[in-house]
Amino acid sequence: MLPSAGVYYFPWEINSSVPEGEALRTFGRLSCYDLARSEAVLTAQHSSAQYQVCVDTKFVEPFQAQLGSRYMVLGEAEHREGKCFRHQSPLLFTVQQLLHGSLCAR
């Protein structure tokens, strides 16, 4: 089941003030993907700072990661160990897939 449409957040706006379990959307460039942990890390730069959002990919696997590509994410907020913000994400797609209409339902 898909989450609600969610509030759109820029990666630099995501912090502990976002309620646990809230549906949200964000974006970033895929900088890291760990298949064994089902985790992707999206990064985005704002001013001189770089921000990271961790994404749980277990709902979209098998996931063909394209490092360096821009991704959009729809998921639910989950706070983890204070190190980063994590998405429970049933939807994860590249901007190219969105533009070319080649999204796959999982």
C-alpha cells in the first residue's frame, strides 16, 4: 500500500522535527547504495553545505542503482540513531524515468 501524497521537503529541511511516520517526498543524487543493508544514500547541496537522506530500499528491490543519478522518493519518515534521516520508501525513481514515463510498479 502506498503512503499518502506526502509533504514535499528539500533534503536540507529534513530533520528531527519531521514527525515519525509522516509521509513525505524529497530528492537527491544517489551517492551510495548498499544492497546487503537495503539502503541508499541521496545527497543534495544547498549553499556550501551537503545534506544526506538515507533511504530504505527493501520495498523497491531488486533496485538497479545508478550512482550519480538524481532520484525522487516518496516514503514515510523514520528517525535512526541520530546519524541520518531514513525513508521507508515504496517509491524510488530516477528523474529520467519520470520524464520518459518508464516507472515500474513493485
